[in-house]
Amino acid sequence: MLPAPRNALLSALVLTLGLLAPAPASARTSASTTPLPAEPPTLRGETCSVEGLMDQIRRGLGSKSEAYKRYLRTLLRESAATLPLEELRAAFEREYDPAMVEHLAAALVARTERGLEDSSLEQVAQRALGDRDPAIRAATVRAMRQTGALERTGDMYERLVRDPSPEVRQEAATNLITDNREVYGGRHAGAADTAVAAAAASSDPKVTARILGDLMTGEVSAGSARTLERLLGSDSAEVRAAASTALGGVPAAEMASARQALSAQYRAETDPRARKAMLAGIARLGFSSAVPELQRLRDVDPSLAPEIDAWTRVLNQNLQEWSLILRAKQQQSQAR
């Protein structure tokens, strides 16, 4: 390797000495007067703002994403326990956009669900019953769906099913059916009795029939069973059919009375659809033991003799679950 040129060696030496030498006085003075960084700010918790959340929800309502809209509703409901109660109540009372009313009502109901105060649910129930706008009443009813409102609102549903608005009546029916099945699993006598009482109180046959046709009645009281039997005498064939379906699921203690009522009404009935529902109710109440009773009804209406024969064949299979019996009956009908 050739030796490095003399000038290059001198330059390197000068650079090294320069780095080791003390800094000039002016530089030292400048560095010493530079202020130290300030202390980091202290983080302080803040209470959620009702107005802030509502503004976010108003903007979100325009979103095309249903998932995002559900998220916003959940956000408000989950924040309800930490929101200032008076602000939340005031916002609910002054709001007249049905979508926003539903969100605020759901937040208030959530507070009662968490054991904070019963008055929040009471405020929602009062507006569901008394607001002048049927769209607001319907929205408020929806906010109580899939909650424990059935147990805490007295005769509210009996009044809602008589509301002048068909929309409100249908929303009330949806609540009764949904809560009976999804909240209580059909195992809560009080919830089932509330639904039966509301169905009987309604003057809208479609509402009554819808409630009874989808209701799980395995825990109804003796009083509710008698109400269902009385509804077999309704002027509406649709209601008579739905009451027959509901009677098919009553508890064991009520089965004998229900079978007798269904058989008696079958003989007096004139509507084929209602008669078919009565046959299904009798079959469900007795399973294979219902065969003799069904056979006694065979000559009442010759046009329905094939229906009775179909039930007889299925019940004689001695299947032990109603869902299996229904499936076998459906398969038999499709095979014909």
C-alpha cells in the first residue's frame, strides 16, 4: 500500500484536535441558557358529554354501515352509567327525532337494568304511552325490547296494544314475543302472563293473533290458561286459531281443561284454518294419547278427515318431542 500524502495526514490531525478542544465560550453560554423541557401534562379524567355523544350519533345515522350504527347505539347504552343523569333525561325529553329518541331511551333503560334507578325506565314508559307523535311512541317501545321492562312496567303493554297507532301496537307485540322467547326463554310465568293479558286486552285481531301464535305458554298460570280458552270464542277466526296454538303449549296441570275446550270448539267451529289449529293443539297436548280423541272428531268435518289421519299416523310413531312430531308431519305432507 502506498503511504498517505503528507497533507492528508496533517488534515486528519487538525480535525482530531479540534474535536477534543473545549467549546468556545459563546457556545458554552448559549447551551447553558437553553430552558429545560417542561414537565409533561397531568392526565385528568373527564365525564362523558351527552351532547358530544349525541352529535356523534347524529352524524353516524347517515352512515351506510349498519354495523357502525349498532356500535353507536351500544356506545351510548354502555356509557349510560357514567353520563350525567339530569343531562341524559333532559336530552331525552327535548328530542323529537325518532331515531335519536330510541337511542336516548335505550340509554335510560340501561341505567335501570344496571340497578341504578327505576325512575329512568319509568320516564321511558311514560313517553311510550303519552307522547303525541306515534313515531316517537313506537321508537320508545323499541328501546325497551330485550330488556326486563316486562316485569317492571305494570299494565303498560295492555295499554300499548290499544294504542291508536297500528305501528305502536305492532312494536308492542314484537316486544312481548321477543322478550318471552329471547330474554326469558319461555320459562318466566310473569312474562307469559303479561303477554296473554295484553293479547286479550287488544281490540286489534291481528295483534292478538300475532302474540298468541308465537308465544311460549309452558309456564302460564291457570288464569292465563282460562283466558286462552275464552279466546277460542273470539269473533275472529285468526284469533281462534292462534289461541288454539297457544293452548297446545300450556303446563301439564292445565292440559285436561285445554283439550276439552279445544275439542268442544272444534265441533262448533266453521273455519277450516282454525279447525286445523285446534287439531294441532290437541295433538300437542296428548301426543300418542291424543289419537282416540282425534278419531272421535273424524266425522265432524269430513273434509278434514285426511288431516286427522295424518296426525294419527305421526303420533303413532311415539316420538317424544314436539319438534320431531312437527317435522314428521311436515315430511308426510310433502310426500303426498
